[in-house]
Amino acid sequence: MHTSHAGNVGAAARAIKVMGFADLVLVRPRFDDVLHHDEALAMASGADDVLAKARIVDDLAAALDGVQQVWATAMTPRDFGPPVFAPRERLPLLAGQGQSVAFVFGGERFGLSNDDVYRCHGCLSIPTAPGYGSLNLAQAVQVLAYEWRLALGGYEVVARTGDPELADAADVQATLAHWQQALVDVGFLDPESPKRLMPRLNQLLNRAALRREEVHILRGIARAVARDKAGGKH
């Protein structure tokens, strides 16, 4: 509603696209060319298609045409109006109803008017720290888009890297053997009185769940120590 910053429009487009949504409607934005504004396009960062399909309308009634559930997003308490819920408290129930839903955001300067809030079925308020609850418009859109996607079932986390290849018991023992010699070479381990140093290191490596590349690093360090000691004897 009445957004005044083109950058927020672009950032909002990006916020909803990354959560799998695409329907963006602007009610009387400050700039007539906001969907083509350089700042909006820059902040959209790949969500240009959302901006290209976005609609600009004259009033909230036009924006909500065909919508069955309308939810305001506001922080300022009203003496009178629809019930207020935290997004995670209410959105799962709303998602289960299978109705079309619109989330209404106020402009940066004044938020939503009372009349705008009154026409909504409910109001969503993002829980924030008591001393400071001011969210940027695009940030609020991102939070609500995430919560709505979560309520609809969410997305699986995509692994960015493959599962690590863990070292096996033989790798661990070979590493210990290398380190045992290195510790003797530097005078940290007395081979005549080893006590429980190596078994303790064995337990440490077991708890660490070493990866194969980490084994190579540790053994490389031990080899470097051995070379250094050998060089010092000449």
C-alpha cells in the first residue's frame, strides 16, 4: 500500500520469488514507473519476471478482487479490529483451509490505515525485540513469505556440497603412528614412559570423526616435523 521506495519494491519481488511466489500487487505507489525504476530492478536481483507481471491498482478493493482470505500485516495495536496473531501461530491453520490468501503490507511512512486493517480477516504481527520492532517493508515481506512457505510445506534443504568421506579405522591408526613418531622426535613423548598419551589421542581422533582430507593434513604435518628433525641432524 502506497510504497514510497522503489528499492523496496524490487527487494519485495526478490523476497517472494525466492519463496516460490510471484503475485505482487501495488496500490498507488509513489512512482508511476516504479516497476521499471533502476533501483527496483537492481534490488530485484533476478526477480525481474515478478516485477514484469506485477499489477498497479488504484485501491485495495481492486488489489483483493477474487481473494477469499485477507490478512493485514501491522505492528501498531488497534483498539478495534480483527484478531492479531504471530505468523507461525496462525499461518499453518490458514494454509490448511485451501483458500486464496492475500497479505496486505502498509507503506514505509505510515503503514496501514485503520480502514485497511478493518477489512481484513485477521492481522499478523511479527514478534520482535520489545525495545525495537521497526522492520523495513521488504524485510517484513521476506519474513511473511518464508513463514507462508513454511506453512505450505516448505522446501527441502539443497545440499551445496557432497557428503564428506569419513576416515576409517585404518586411517586413524596410520595417523596415530605418524604422530607418535613426530611427538617422540620433538621430545613431547618419552617412548620409555608413554603412559596413556596415545590411547587418549586415539579417543580424541575417534570423537573428531575425521574426514579423509583431514587425515592427509595431520599426516602431512607429522611428515613435515620428521623432515625438519632429520634436517637438523645434519
